[in-house]
Amino acid sequence: MALLRRLAVNAPRGVRMLSTPPPSHDELDLSFNSPKDAFKSKKTSELVRAYLVYQICSINWIVENNDMVSESILS
């Protein structure tokens, strides 16, 4: 034990001790019981983009003419 303490005191600043636990990371909640936990890994811009796509998909004209719309976008 004394050897470990001496190594810890004399170790260079960039070296981590083996006994120190790695930083903990939050696990993703895949149960979707809490919307806040389910979407905490997403940036606001990603959520806004997903919402806009969802809203666009609710426009009947776009849904009914999706082949024509996708061809005009890709051309």
C-alpha cells in the first residue's frame, strides 16, 4: 500500500492511477418511459429537423406525389 501511495505522489501529471474509475457516461434510456431521457442524446437542431420532416410527411399532396417530388429534388 505504501508503494502505491509513493507511486501516486511521484507519478507524472498526465498519468492516471489504475485505481481511479473511468468517467461515468449516462446510459441511453431505450425504454422511452421518459421523453426527456430518451432524447437527451440528441441536439436541438436534430430534434427540430426530425419534427420538420414529420410535419412534411403529414401533407397529403407530398405523400401522394412522393415519386414526382423525390425525382425533382434529385434532378
